[in-house]
Amino acid sequence: MEQLLAAVDLGSNSFRLSIGRVVQHNGHAQIYTIDRLNESVRLAAGMGPDKYISPDAIERAVVILKRFNERLAGFHPNRVRAVATNTFRVARNLSEVLPAAEAAFGFPIEVISGHEEARLIFSGISNELPPSPNRRLMIDIGGGSTEVIIGKGLKPLLLSSLYMGCVSYTDKFFADGVITEERMSNAILTARRELEGITRQYRKTGWQEAYGSSGTAKGLVAILQENGMSKKGITLEGMELLRKRLVHDGKVDMRNLSGIKPHRAPVLAAGLAIMMAAFQELKIRQMLPGEGALRVGVLYDMLGRESEHDQRDQTVQQMMKRYQVDTRQSHRVHDAAMQFFAQLKLPDTPEVQELQRQLGWAADLHEVGLSIAHADYHKHTAYVLEHADMPGFSNDDQMLLSFLSLGHQGKLGKLKRFETNNAWWLTLLSLRLAVMLMRRREDRETLPLSLQARGKTVQIHLDHEWMASHPLSQASLLAEVQAWQSDINDLSLELV
């Protein structure tokens, strides 16, 4: 039990519990989430201008907190932290609500300020993202408040908590579930007025990446992408299409709207209005989903982590240990793949630098599947890397790792389901050749071949004397050339 920490986020719309396992590696600590509970409470529903939490809402909260109490049986109080947000902050009957909530939960509940909530949200998202030199904008639309943050690395630069949320705006503009153009316009305008006070400072500071966290943002991403309104993430154009759909239907019609969860339907219009206002005021072009948010920030705050490092390196090392990867072999493949990749002389851009890092991690982890079965082990590896809980890796990161691991041997036709580009295929080629050359699991001082990219053709320059004495490797190379003569990509190989 001493390895576990628990964080509880008592929000205005949902109560969330996360339990994380702390793992120490090379002096750095990581948190792996091992259990989550997410319950819709809608604590702020029907709160009204008098700011009293209703008896029905209190009853719902008590029921959920008793469930959380059962899950946390045996936890020492200093391993559990519960934070309550906007609805608790503004409730005039807090003196009645808080004792009842703590009695049901069995642990102290801390009502945090909007500024502290924003700081913890930033910490939670940042610790789940790869490190970046860029400034990042983060927006978390909760049930009763919206947090807007700009930060760099693990340091927040601007923190704001605005009094608007998907539950409070639902009560204010869409209480009966009816959606009209006038109501949407009024909700957006009201939200823009809330944002006006921070717009100038935030736009002056600027950012290069934008992330949205928690239910509203993730719900919008799912709806926009699954209904073809956005190719990736949240865009203003996609939200305009969704707005028109909702106004046309006059309500949230789940039969005609893919990707929406039932408990998000009542607050969808309000959340959409707030997000559209943020895009319009702050001139956001695209927003990606951010994992972690408040409860993960609470976990890391408990841990007291202050150092900044690429969490993905630590995750890879832990996975190699967990799946008993042959580290000497992974290092051989890693080094060879890096040499091949460098020989291709791709442009020195952030995207290519990231591809190089991903190639290294894929080489380190390509034999993970051997711990499951030798037959088709690359398929097992690909499944694990796509679906495992990998702190620091985004869904897109894991999809690329899955592509590389699935394709590092065998036919290329099985990769049709992935959305790829030329750089991905060149990266995969580097890994395939490295795995092939290191099949004997012996150290090599020099590689018997090198690569040269010429447009859509990659020339493989051979040490012919070495090849003549290694017929298996020669046959493997000829088979590799044949494997790339397919219509799945535009690359071809040529032996020189």
C-alpha cells in the first residue's frame, strides 16, 4: 500500500478518483495510474443565484463518496488527497455540505482556490505530455469554472479561473434542453465577456501549442472527429458545424451524433459555447486533448516532484524491465537504427527530431511481445504499445510506436490501417534493416551496408565481400527489396 497514492477531484459536474502507483527509477519518480472512477454528480445543477447546493445534489454526492470510501479502504490519510472546486468554493451552505461529504468519504476534503486549481491542472497535463520548449495554452472547462493557463515546461506563467462552466451555463441558457440560435449566441457572448479580462495578457504572452482537458474538451474531440467535423482535435470550423447541427435538431439528438457519452449530453451545448468563446477571444487555431488534468496534478503534487525530464524515457525503461526485454539486443538494434536514420539525412526539423526519438524507443521496445509468445511477437508488441498505459506518451505517440513495432518485420500490407507519410516509412525502413542485421544477436563494430535517399528511392550500398560470405543476410536483403515493391507507399529500394 505504501507505493500507492490516491487523488480525488470533487468537481461541479463529476467526481473523479485516481489511484497511482509510484515507481522510482534512476532517482526519478513516475506515477502509473492503476485505477480510475468517474461519476457524474452535477453538484452545481439547480444551484441558482442563491448559491445553495440542493438537497438532491448533496444526496448524489454522498452516495458517490461512499463508493469512493470503499475503494480507498486501507489507505493511510497522508496517501489520499481530495480537492473540491468551484461549487464548494461558492456554496453558501458549505458548512452543511462539507461535514456530510467528509463523513461519507472518510478523509479530509480540501476546498481549493481557482488559482490553485489552475496550477494543479497545469501540473497534471504537463506531466502527461512530452517535454517541449514551447509555451503551452491549457483550457479546462469544468462544471462551474473554467481554468485557462499558459506555461512552459513544468512552470505556469499565467493562471486564471473564470466563473463559467458547462453545468452553470446549462442552467442559465439550456435548462429545458432546447437549443436555439439565440440561446447559443447569448451563451457564447456571455462567455466572451468573461474572457475579455484575460484576453490581452494571454495573447501578448502567446503560445505554440494548445490543449483542452477534462470532459468537455475530450467530448468535443470525440464528437468532432467521429462525425467528420474535424480531422484532428478541436477547431473553430468544426465547432461551427456542430453548433449548426445542434440548432437544427433543437436538442442533443444522440441518435444522429456519434461519439457523445450519455452523461455529457445535457451539458454539451453549454460546453460548446464556452469553448467557441475561448477560440474566438484567444484566436486559437487548433486544440488537442490533454490527459491528466486536476487529479493527476494532485498526485504529482503529493509526490513533490520538481525535476523536469522526458518522462517517456523513464516509461520505456520501466516497460523494458516489466517485459524482461533483452537490453543488449535492444541496444544493438537501437544503435544500428539510429545510424541508418542519420544516413537518410532528413531535414532537421522538430518533427524529424521527434521521429528519431520515437525510432529509438521503438527499437528499445520491439521485443516486448516475446514475453507473450514468440510466434507473431511483433503483433503482440504493437498491441501493447498502442493500448498500454504509458505515462508521457500521447495517443498519437503510441500509434506511431505501434506502427513501427508492427512493421519491423514481415509484409507491409498489414500497415494499411495507419495514416502515414514518407518520413514514417523511412523511419520504419531504418528499424527493419537494424532488426534484420542484428538477427544473430552479436555485436558489430561496423555495419555492412549504408543508406542513401534519392527522392522516392533508397539506395542500399553494400559491402559485397561481406555479403558474399553471409548468404542468409543476402537473401534477407533481396526479400526486403521485394517487400517494398507494393502499392502501400511510394518508396522503393535499390541494392548498389
